[in-house]
Amino acid sequence: MAPMLGADEVTRPARPRTASPAWLVVALACAGQFLVVLDMSVINVALPSVRADLGLGEQGLQWVVNAYAIAFAGFMLLGGRAGDLYGRKRMFLVGLGLFTLASLGGGLAQDGWQLLLARAVQGLGAAVLAPSTLTLVTSAVPEGAARARAIATWTAVGAGGGAAGGFVGGVLVDVWSWRWTLLINVPVGAVVLLGALRWLPESRAGDGRRLDLPGAVLVTAGLASAAYGISQTEAEGWTSPATVLPLLAGAALIGVFLLVEARTAAPLMPLGLLRLRSVASANVAMFLSGSAMFCMWFFMTLYAQNVLGYSPTEAGLALVPSSLAIVLASKAAPRFMRVLGERNVAVLGTLVAVAGFAWQSTMSVDGDYVVTIMIPGVLMMLGAGLATTPLAALATSGAAPGEAGLVSGLVNTSRTMGGSLGLAVMSTLAAARTGGSTGREALTEGYALVFRTGAGVLVGGAVLMLVWLPRKGTGRRGGRG
């Protein structure tokens, strides 16, 4: 999920013709965001089928999810800056085209490595596409109540994409096969591409600067190396060279990335942005929130299938109430923000999610659907929907117009980076608790530990938000408010 920006950006129509209606621009941008977020979760219910078909182990299944998430997070800043420099419509088309082609390749994969490569390329396409979706929305709608509603719609559609992934994936797996969780993107992506080519306006804040490709490569490699090291801890232990070396390499690469950003003339991530309280605090909060929330769909679908014996379609249907909850909460968030303020709504949403995570951690091997899945799932996603919109609003409130795509990418990066590293950590915790057992009792204990840990992370996030977030969105020079 990404951010939002300046009303005073320069918008240049690609050719002299009647401007497209704002609602149409918002609809097309939201369609792109829906596909991006959908693909982070649609594969979850297909993982048991993928393992049976391609012979991937537990670690390999984790990387079916993480290959996408890490490429997505690592190149998001590059995608945001490219949109600022070369045009948001152009990057929307390039990103969606790459995403659609990679979906075709993944759906036709015959070996595990082919699927993982396709998922990584999908993530790259998504990283180019996603930042443009929000900046297209904010460029099309004037600042004020109308923009807040448009952003809430964008947030709700993105949240709905993540939430609907379980249901859509379950139906596709049961009716056809796991391959259709990827192949379905091809016709949908083609339709959205044609609509975007025809109706999206071009906008940019180009200043002639170059893209910081070394920075993008360094941060992506650092993140991937750290996630790989974390994933090795269960099999090799924390002191094994197979764990320590990737972790050290990841830390070193991220350190070099920060040095490069501090010295380059056109950094991928201007470190000065992080001196703005609104930008820094909201992105740290988004990182912590993402590290817990991203895992929810992954482990809920595994619990439903591996422990409760649900089919893929049943597992997807089980999460429909959660899907509706996050959409409704995202749409309602702007109303609460006007009354309570952004910070208080973000804290409230996080605490609601904590209640859901704590409840989910009491799961059992023969749990009743309403008590074990529906109610805690609704609480978790109500909280996520309420927290995301104010955090995105605060994160972008201190940015200048020319940094719209950059800050949009930074918010997406924070959440997705938190999610990918969080998934690696949570998967390791669950595997360590089960001790290699595939019995229902052992799996339940592992999944319950994940949700207890997630609740603790979110409590820490709520405290951080209360102490550090500004009371309300501020201007560029008011970031300390």
C-alpha cells in the first residue's frame, strides 16, 4: 500500500483532448492497486497444491510468498522515483505490463525455481506499478474532502485485494488448479492496460535527475539476504554460518545503501525526509504493523486447511467476513479521522487488531468457525483498515509535490518490507515450535505462537504511535508538530 501527495503537482495531458473524468482515473488506478495487493495473498491457499505439484518444501513455500514481497519492497522506491521523473502513466503501463507477463510465466512454470523467478519478476513489476496508482489518484482529485474519500477508496480497494485473495485463490484452485491463481492476472491485466492507455492522464514532477539504480539493487539485495538468513535459523540454528553470513551480508548491504544515499546527488531515498517527524514516525509504524498484518492471511489459510481440514474454497470463504471488515474500516477511517485525528485513529485501529490477534492465538485443533476464525479475523482486519489510512495520510503530509511518488513508494516499502521480514521471522518461530511435526496439535501450537507474537508487536506499535506520531498531518515545514 502506498501514500498520497500534492495537489499542486504539474499535470500534463499526454495529448490535447478532453480530460478523463476523475472517477475513471481513480477506478483505473484502483484496479492496478487491486491486482498488486491481490497477488500478495491469492497464492496462499494454493501453497499445498504448489508443494504437491512442484515438490517444494516448507522453506520453498515461504519463498513463493517472499520472492514477490522482497522484490516488491526492494524496488518500490525506485518505482516511485521513476514515476516522478518519467511520468506516472508511463510507469503504470510498464509495471502492469511486466507484472502481467510474469504472471503468465509463473502460471506455466514446470519447476520450483521457475515459479520463484516469476514471482520475483512479478514483484518488480508491482514495485513500478504501485507508487503510480496513488499519485495518479491524488493528481486527479483536488485536495480536501474529495481527495480524502478517493484515498479511502484506494485504501479499501487495496485492502480488499489482499483480503479477497484467499477466496479468489480457493475457488481457482478447486475449479481449475493453482496455476490459475497467476494466470487469471493475464486477461485482467490486459483489460486494465488497454483502459489505462486510453484514459489515464500523464503527470510527472520531472527535474532531470537520474534514477539511483545502485541504491535500489543494494536495498533489495540487503533485504533478501536478511530474509534468507532468518529463514535458515530453524534448520541451521542462529550460530550456524548458513544463518550468520546472510544476516551479516544483509546488514552490510543495507549499511552501504545508507552511505550511498547520503553521498549521491540524486538519492533513491533522501535521508533528509526521515528528519520529518510525520514521515519517519508513520513509516516506522507502518513497518511494525506490516510485520504482523502480512502474516495474518498466510497463517490463517494454513490453519484452516492443515488443521481444520478446509478445502481451498472453504478456506477462502472463511475469510470473506474479514475481507469485508477491512474494506468497510478503510472507507470509514476518514470520518473517524475528522473527529478524533489521524494519530488517535491509527492507535485505535492497532488496538482493535491486537484484540483480534490475541483472540486468534487461543485457536484449537477442533475450533468452531465463528469463534476460531470469523470473529478474531474480523477484529484483526477492522483494526488494519482503521490504522492504514491515517498512517498513509501522516506519512505523506510533510512531503513536497516533487516527492509524491518517492514518499508513496516509501510507505509501500515500509509496510511490505516489514511484512516480508515478519513472515520470515514468524515462519521460523512456527517451525521451531512444531519441531518438524506435521500433526494437527503441533501445527496449532506453532500458528498460535505466531499470533501471540503478532499481538506483542502491535502493542509495541500502538505505544510508538501514541508517543511519536504527530497529532495531525502537517505541512512540509511543520513536520515536527
